[in-house]
Amino acid sequence: MKFIYLVNCCLQLLGIFIFLLGFFPHKNDSTGIAKNNPYAPPAVVDRVIFIVVDAFRSDFAFSESFHMPFLQSIVFNTTHGLGFSSYARSPTVTMPRLKALTTGTVPGFLDILLNIAESEATSSLTGQDSWLHQLNVHDKKISFYGDDTWLKLFPNAFTNYEGTTSFYVADYTEVDNNVTRHFDHLLPSSFDALSWNTLILHYLGVDHIGHFQGPSSPLMNTKLKELDQIVASLYRYLEEYDRLTNSHSMIFLVGDHGMNELGNHGGSSVGETTAALSMLFPSLDVFQKNSLHEPPPENPYQLMTMVEQVDIVPTLCLLSGIPIPKSSVGRIVSPAIQLWESKVEAKNALLSNLYQLLSLKHSFEKTFKLVAEYQHLSNNEILDALQQIQQELVVKSSDYSLRKMAFGITILGLCTIFNLCFTLMEYSVLDILHFTPFVVLTIVYMFSSSFIEEEHVLWYFSCLSLIFFQVLDQASLSTTGYQLCLLGIIIRWNQTGQKHADLRDLVDDYIIPSPFLKIVLCIGSSFIPSFRSPSPFSFLSSFLVATYKLLSDNSLQVPLLSSTESIDQASVAQLIWCTLIAGALASPHFKNIRCQLSLFLLLLTRIENMGLYVLYELLQRTFPKEGIYSYLLYFLMEPVAFFSLGNSNSLASIDLSQGYTGIKSYSIYSVGVLLFCSVFSGPLWWSFHQPKESIQKWLRPTFFFSSFALFILSLSCYFFRHHLFIWSVFSPKLLYQVSWTIMYGLTKFLLQNLLASLG
């Protein structure tokens, strides 16, 4: 029986793998390198500075609430600048967005995984056409400084370069200083011939501040003012250089994506998908009045005219006099056509863009014939045609492997049936019926984008209802009221979901404004595990965890810790790792191991959320110790804990900063493990606080339910593969569900069996 069970688990892994291979689209990018077409206009600019500010949301650049006075003065008060809000399609993470910014293609959702597991083999765009490749072909020199993702994407493109890692989010100062410090040799004071034709700069500080303290942090305006001064210095230098050399330059200032109100990104909220875009021309005039728009109700960050982010590619290429990358689906931003001196050249720029887009759909002969038919149309009519063709190409830019998806679903369905049979063999029909409401609930919400976005509401309601049913037992009336009160506080601790994530919660109203309460909850949550399993090691570990959390919170001014600013926090965290391991090895019994694991999870939790573990502790002590009702309570509290910590089915809710606890440099394995433990810290806490007697007893129903949920979600993704929200809602949920079923399920199984085997 154990062998059959193991085979079933392996088959489930195989089914998941095959389904994901078929579900995540294979990009149908054209191969080969673009050549100049018959309509290519002459170059307008001689050199380009391309500045990427990571997580540069549109309002950061254009709103009066943020400090970028020089940029705003050029865009709004002169004829030397253009400003736009650019639409960064999901996934809103750096690597796929850089692919869009350089190749003009729409990256696949799978690129979000490659963004985390960066390597030269998986990330390189060496074989794909891009404006960097076109510049190299035309003997233009490119210098680069900033996020080393560019070096992985374009390993042989740069004459001079230096990269900085983008994943160490605790640093928001040196990552930018390491870029700006090269200006002395990049911009010689003697105005001699420059060593580059194109200069690419990628600044990370805004993104890191967002991850650490959010967009409303006082640090954000300071950082934006610093960037504004950098733009001003570059603009003035090029202005003088153009005057002395009788040439023309251009500055692109772009955001690869934006951020939500929590400072995160990766999802599809309007804050994450609305990035800033500015085009500055120190020695050229664009006679178009820029002004702030009244943002639409659905997008308060859209302060300027919205363009597709991929539109940057043909705009840069046409102005620079190089061919548009062959796979690009972008269209030139319309105000830029004013930069050509004659109307004929301006129309040729539009026809060149049209030629390139039509070549993605038709043969050479048909493309040439179709473009000739557009020559007699007005510029506005050609722009309308470009927009229509672009929309068609974006929709057709990816495809699914339906056979693999169907095969994977079939395997997952068979595994679910086998798991149900195994469960029926061991449990009574009455026990199985207790799971019926959750099975029905899963079928309903997996086929609804709104329910997936607000999944936390379903688990909150289910847990509250299950606890409320105790009121039927008059002896437990007071306990029921106590549990409902605690659960109500837990639910209100963090506002989550996607539609109402910006609403205020207990953390906003009480925890953050009260340093004293934050300190008390931090210390209390750190020492509760030690009181459950008292020992010198456990109390030492609790003291170190509390000290570290207080030390790492910049908003707290603790008198005893005020003189410890020079202490290396990563070294302190590493000392805590050693203490936790030593404490577990010194006394390897059930309560002590559970104590060390609890402290480990606390170390990976934001200080604002540490009070939740106090509430978990108080609630868990009131739960019954055995029986189906006890198991159902623990079963429901795992997803409740996941969402109460502020997580959601959006990838933007992942708190990257906790993955660097005790880490001094980026490593995908160490950061990945810590990030996983941080995201699933709440469910893990409830899994190993389950009574030891019931851990193995109720193992198979758990496997059945997780496999059933994954099977239903895979069906949902198959039927809704053309749904409007397939990449913004269903795909992130699929990644979370796969992680929950495989990674979390395996971790929970190993931990529970380890604890159950201890005396």
C-alpha cells in the first residue's frame, strides 16, 4: 500500500509538470535579425541615454506630491520633453519587463520564474533581435551601469559595464551610488568625444525602498529628488555637448514597472502596471503641450497619456536610425514624429513601423503591397492602423499546448480518484462527509476570478462558521465567544485580497502608530515559545530574536539599542540561526523542536505581524485535542493564517525583504528557502502545533483535498485559457496552488512526521 501511495504521489508530480509545460505559453517570436526596410527614415538623434528606474510608477515622475521638479519643468514648461504613462503588462517584474523594453515583444508569464532563478543560460537574449543588437550591428558603442540583469540578458553587448545585484533589497543607497560614480569618466568635463553612443543606466533604489518601507516612506521623496538631480546633470551636459558638436541627443527615463501601495510588484494592479515614461531632447523641439490628465476612476496613477511599454522600442529605433527588432509589436509614440524635419520623413517613420508589424503577419511580397496602399493615407489613419495591428499581434503572440494540458489534467484527475479511494479505505463515510462543504466550495471559487482574488473571505467565513457551530453545545458558549473574538482580531489584522488591499487595517491604525505596542508584541511573541518549552537555549534564542527584530526596525527608538547602529544585522541573524540549531540538537524532543521552529518563523516575520502569533497561541489553546472537529479547525486555520499575514493570490504580496534575513549576498537557494518559509510561516505554525496524536491520523484527507484543489484549478485554467484575467488572476493562483500542494505539502509532511516521532 505504501508503494502504491508513493507511486501516486510521483504521478501527481508528473501531472503537474506536464500541465505547466502546456499551460505556460511558448512565445512565437520571429527568428532572425531585422534589416532596414524601404521606408526607413534618417536618424534624428546621434546618442541616447536610456535610464531605467526600477519600480518607477507614473505618479512618482509627474505628481506634485513627489519631488522631481526638474523633470516636471522640462516636460510641462518647455518644448524639450514628452511625458507618458506606460502600460507594463503582467508579470510586473524586472526581467520580463526588460525583454519588453529591448525587444518590443510581450514576455510570457513563465518569465517571472526566470526573473528569480536568473542564469546566463535561461535569461540570455543573445539569439533574439533587440535594439541593443541593432546598435552593435551598426557599430555603435554601448556602455552600461546598474542592475546586472542586463548583463545576463545581453552578455556581449557592452563596451564598458559594471553590474550590481538587484535582489539584495535591504540596500537602497550603494546600488545607486555604484551607478552614478561612473559619471566622471562617462561625461568628461573637457567635452571630448564620448566613449559611448548609447549609455544605459539602471537604478534600483526606488524599488528597494518600496519593498522595505512602501511608496509613502519619507525615503521615497529623498530618493526621487536624488534621481531628479541626476537627470538634470545629464540633461545639462548633453545640452552643452549638442551645442558644441552641432549634434542631437535624447534621454529616455522609464520605469520597468510600478508598485502597489504596499511597495510590492509582480501582480496586475493599476499601481504595478502603470509606469512612468519621459523622453527629453536637450537640443530638439517637440511642439506638444504636456499637461496632467484627470486620472480615470479605475487608475489614479494614470496622470499622462497611456502608451504600451513596447512602444518605446520602435520609437527609440526610428529616432536612432536603426531597424526595429524583427519581433517587436510596438508602435511609435505619435508626438515623436514631429522630430523629423519634413512631412515625408515623418510619414516614412510611420510606414517603416507599419512595414515591420505587417511583416510579422504576411510574406515579403504581400507586406510590400499592403504598405504601398497606406502611402496615400494621413498620418492619423496610419497611426490607427498601427494600433489595430498591434492589438492583433499582442493577442496572437502566445499559444498553449492543449495536448499537454489535457494529458496533465488527466493524470491529476486519476491521482485525485486514487487519493479518494485511499481515504475511503481508512475513514468512515461520515468522516468524509465533513469535507463535502469544502469540496463544493473549492469547485465554486476555482472557476471565478473574483473569488480567487478575494479567496481569503471564503476561508474566513468557513472558519468563523465552524467555530460558531459550537454554540449548539451550550457548555462551550463562552469558549465559542472567546474564539470568535480572537478570530475577528486575526482577520482584521491585515487587509488582503486584490480589490481592497489598500483599505486600512489594525496594523495601519494601531500597530504602526504605536511603537510601544509594537515593542510589547514583539517581545511577547518572542518569549511565548520559550515558556512552552523552558530551557536556557530557548530563552537565549527568544532574547536574540526579539533583539534582532527591534534592532532591524528603523522606526523604533529603543534606548538600550540606540548605540547599536553599527552592528551588522546579518551577522546577528546568523548567530540566531546557530543558536536555534544548537537549541534543537541539545534537547531533541517534541516541545523543544516546536519551540525552535516557532522562533525561526518569527525571525522571518515582519515586526508588525509578530503579534499575530500571540493570537494564534491564545486561539490554539482553546481548540479540542482530538476528533474530526479538531482536525477541521486546524485544517481551516492554515489558509486563514496564510491570508491574515497579508498574503494574497497576487505575487505582489510576497515580502522579498524577509528572504534576506541573515544573508549578505544574493543566493537563489538560501533566499528561496527563507522566502518560502516566510510566505508560508502562518500555515507552517499551525501544522506543527496540531496535536501530535492527530498528525498522522488525518494525513490522507489532507493529501486528497490538496490534490483535488489542484485538479479543479487546472481544469479552470484549461477552460478559461482565453479569459481576460488568465495571466493576472488564474496564473498566479496556479503558482501558489502548486507551491501549496508540493512544497508546502512536502515540508508539512516532513515536519509533522519528525515531530510525531519525537517523545
